[in-house]
Amino acid sequence: MQFLSRIEEILLLAIWKLGEDAYGISIREQVENDTGVKWLSGAIYGTLSRMRKNGYVKTEIAENVGDQRGRPRIYYTLTQVGKERLQAIQLLNRVMWANVPEVK
């Protein structure tokens, strides 16, 4: 079984939480809110690109609306493979933490 890296897990969870509103900046903000850590864009976008190549996410380019300038937004959605990988890591975490005394 191929497991996700921790950053892949964090990003897939952020995309899952954001649903239809998962694009670069919103993903970074979600990750920063969840982890309490400031993330560099390169860490986010590099991993998103790798996850797209691995088939964990798919992308859709939004149409520019109104007077929006610059690059169009790229929205991310979990693929079936991405969902399966996320489910596998969730199960692994449950199994690994089962019967572990509280860490203090």
C-alpha cells in the first residue's frame, strides 16, 4: 500500500473541507488555520502539482469573472484515488493510535 506524506494528507484534508471553494489561496489559508503555521506558496503549489500528476486531485480553471485581473483561479477536487488514499491514511492513523495512552 502506498501511503500519503504528511503534507499530502494535510492538503487533501484542506481540499476536502473546502469543497467547491478549494483553490490555491483558500487551501493555503485553510492549512494555516488548521496547523497554526505559515506555509510558503511553493510548498503548497509544488505538492498540489505532484498530487495532480499522481491522480489524487483534478483541476479546473475558472473563467475570469467581471474585472478580475491576473491568472484565473485553479480549483482542486479530490479524485476517487485521492479519496481512497485519504481514507487509507485515516484508517492507518486510527489503528496506529488505538490503545495508546494519552501523550502528556
